[in-house]
Amino acid sequence: MLSGVSLTSGSRHVQPFYEAPWLADGTPEQAGLLGQLRSEFPCVPFGVPYSPETVVESWQESLATSVDKDDHPLDASDDLLHGYACVGEWSLVRQTDLAIEIALEYPSTSSIARVVRAIRADPDGPAIDFSVTVEARQKTRRPIGLHPNLALPSMTGALQIYPGTFRFGVVHPAGPEPGVSRADPGAVFDKLDNVPLHAGGTAAFDRFPLAHDTEEIIQLCGVDGSVILTNDESRVAYRLTWDASVLPSLLLWISNRGRTHSPWNGRNLCLGVEPVASAFELGCRPSLAANPINAREVPTAISLNPDQPVEIAYRFEVVTQ
């Protein structure tokens, strides 16, 4: 995981990314992903299993469907929160003053053989270029995503997101925090400032932090591969770009002090801006099955072939506001 990132723009040093507050406050060490939740990381595969009864009716069949034999049985590592890449021990491949390349061998029982991650600082400006290469052990499909997490400002609504064009948006079909999340589970929308609410009416989900405590996840489907975020508090803007032909959706994880249990403790404030080929973070089964997103011709998984590794390139940069 990327950590401690500072980008120099003119005479300013900006730190765009989030690190979980419990990593340095004496909270007992957490297991798995939560024990090292920082900044930015790849998710191979993306998500974690949900039970069918936790989602709205229109999604239940997708979650209950068995994995097709052509996609190969799921390995235990496929059901880890955001995949083995988040907890495995990576090895250094090469390193220079500007770049680093690391690799992770997957368990021998996994249909994924290896993931290679390269990170390079742009010497000509405040930007970082990334690539993730996924090598398959056998022909299969898996949901895959990227997980940049931005630190949110303290001033309500100070960070605005401009997601570019997208075909449609969908609200998380379970509501990521029952009794707290306000968006209408499974609802479809076409504008970020007009997202349906469970209680009726709509609300804007394009400025953060929100005025009320909540936890929300929405997916923008059929995106163009570019998103800009402007921070009125710090007077800085960021742009994330990626290949939308490989990752055709953008998942927004809005963690707005809505989780009160440990280690979150009602204090977590971040925005996950996550390019994905996935059905939310619902895990492999619904992403590989027919679901309400791929029914509208937006893929929710990536085809993997041992003879042709999949490389995903993306870039994060500071831009003039």
C-alpha cells in the first residue's frame, strides 16, 4: 500500500491521501486489511462475500448464483476482503530513485498466479503513474479494482467531485451500514446531485464531507476514465485517470463518520475513488453472475488468460484549480 505521499505543487506540499486514524492512536492492531488501511492499493479480486438476504430483492439472485465452472472454483483467497493483494507478503523486483516495482505470488490453489505493481513519481510535475499487472494461472474471470482513498477536509462540502460522463449510477443494494446509510438501496440514478434516498426524495452526493454522519457506497457505471476533485479548503485539485475499457465503473466509498463501532469509532472521514470492473464490493459471485449492472452492458469482471497478462495503467496528479 502507498503511504505518506506528499506532492509538491509550486511552493506547496499537498498530502492527498487518507490513512486510517486507528493505525497510530494506540488502538489494538486490526486483522487483515483494516490493520493497514492506507492511501491507495490494488484489489485482486475486488470485494468480499455478502449474503443474499442482506441485499434488496433485485440483487438477491445474483448473490445466490454459483460460480460457473468456466470461471473455476473460488479459492479461499478469493473471499478475502479486497483480495490476497491486501494481506500477502510482496517482494521487491526493482527500485530506482523515481520508481519501485513489487510482486506478489498468489497461493497455488488460486486461479491468479501473480500480481505485479509498479509506482513511478513523475519527475516533471506533481503526479504518480501506476500499473498493476495480473497474471493468471488458468483461464478465468475475476472482479478487479483500484482503491485510492482521499482524505476529506474538515469543512462541510469543501471537496467536490467531477466524475466525467457516466451512463448510470446505482446505490449499494445492501446499504453499507444498516440503519445509518440514507441512499435508497439498489436505486438507479443519472446525476450525482440527484441520488434517491430510502426515506423519499433525493440528495446530492457530489460534495464532501456531508453535513450528517453516514456511510454510503454508490457505483457510477459506464464511465469515461477520468475524475477531478477540487478542495475549496486547501485550494488544490486532483485528477485520476485510467483505462475505462478495462475498469468501466467508478465506485465511491463515502465514509462520513457513520460507523461507530471499533476501530471506526465515529471518526472516520475519507472518500474512496475506486475504478472497478465489479459489482460494488459484493465479492466474486455476483460480479461473475448476471446482475443489474452487467444486464445493462457494463462488465463487472475481467477475463484473465495465462497467455496474456492484464495490465492496468492509471495516473494520479495535482492539477491547477
